[in-house]
Amino acid sequence: MIEGELTELQVKVIAALADGQPHTLVQLAKQLKRPVPALQATATWLTHHGYLKRVNTYKLDEQGQQVAATLQGEGGTP
């Protein structure tokens, strides 16, 4: 990857969040057919670089396990 270019997965995550509504990583994993850890790493990078906004840091399932951060697209590049 050339520095400054987004990967295919990063572009797909940004596109999936283009509606501006909050999504969980689990929702994105199902939608994009990718494993949650890959999306978590991608979302962390995109959030750190200003492409995404973290809306709710932790979401727990019924057993109290952290499932996902809720992420929302910013609607453009930083």
C-alpha cells in the first residue's frame, strides 16, 4: 500500500458508514462478511486518523462481554 492511500477494507468501512447512522462492528462484520478483529483494527485506524467518529466506546452483550464500539461515519475525508 502506498502511504496516504486507503486499503480496500478501509474504503468499504467508510462506504458502509456513509449513511451517518451509528453501526456496531458486529453489524459491519455481517454486512461486509469480514471478521470482527479485522474490522476493529481498521475502525481504530480510521478513527485515529479522523475518518470515523467513535460514538459509544463500549457495547456489552448479554454475558457482559465487550462486543463492539459503535462507530459513525464523518461524511468525508479529514
